Amino acid sequence: MDPPGSGVKTVYLALGSNLGDREKNLQQAIQALEVVRQSSIYETAPMLLEDQPWFLNQVVEIKTSLFPRQLLHHTQDIERVLGRKRTIVNGPRSIDIDILLYGQTIMSSDELTIPHPGMAQRRFVLEPLAELASTLRHPVLKRTIAQLLAGTKEQNVRPYNRPGL
Ligand code: PH2
Ligand code: MG
Ligand code: MG
């Protein structure tokens, strides 16, 4: 739990890349974000739009005093700097940074919904998130990350072994 009144929140972000040097894209996002803890990397079959290259996915924990909307703009700036071009919805991208959980905050606006509305159905998010916070409870669904993971459909999500290691 974050100390009450401190203004510092624990936030979980999902990172994804399926264009260019995927591993380097994740690394550069992590540097720009000042990450506290990070999951291992998974190689995952594309969901939603299946006809595109496989992704590398990872989840990171940050501590931030930015408000949700400020944090969104910060992550969007990083996406832009790392060469993200917005073309096809759910299509290939050099880097995607999604806000999954922002403390226990629940909110929805035109721009941003927290918790991330797709997270509970996505193994490529829940597997890495469970490494960092398996007992954390989803503030809307009231289930732990481990419970959500156990309820997801099959999806090809495998540990990524860095080439050359
Ligand atoms: N992101 C999407 C759509 N589909 N599939 C995988 N495996 N990983 C992703 O990060 C991903 C996706 C839209 O953000
Ligand atoms: Mg996304
Ligand atoms: Mg996104």
C-alpha cells in the first residue's frame, strides 16, 4: 500500500513491442520510465489483430507522483520518442506503454480508463504482472492477479530467452 497522503502511487505498466529491435525498445522505455521493479520478458502470440509479428511483453512497476492524465501524457511522449507511429489500431508498434493499475484508483474518461479495460483477459499482461504482484487485488473485479490469470483462455505466452545468452 502507498502511504496515505504522500501523493506517491505504485503503478503497473505493460510494455509491448513487435517492430524493430524489440528488446532494445523495451530497454529504452524502462530507462526513460525510472522503473523500480520489472518482470521477465515474454514472447507472445499477437491478440486482437492476429496477422502481425509476435510481441515481446513485460510489466514494470514505477512510483510516481504524477496524476493519471499526466502519467498518460508522459508515457505517450516516451512512445513518440521511441518511434511509435499510430497507424493501425492494435497493429504493429515499436513500443506500447499501457497503464494497467494506478494504486487502487478507478477512473474513466475519454482518454483513459484505469484499471486497463483489457487486462483481465490478457495472458500477455497477467503472466508478467503475476511475477511482481500475484496477490494484488484488481480494484474493480476484486480478484487477485493470480486468480485472474487462472481464469484466462489459452494464449501462446512463453519466456523469452535473449538471443546470445
Ligand atoms: N497489444 C495489442 C494488441 N495485441 N498482442 C500481444 N501478444 N501483445 C501485445 O502487447 C498486444 C497484442 C494492443 O495494444
Ligand atoms: Mg496496448
Ligand atoms: Mg497503448
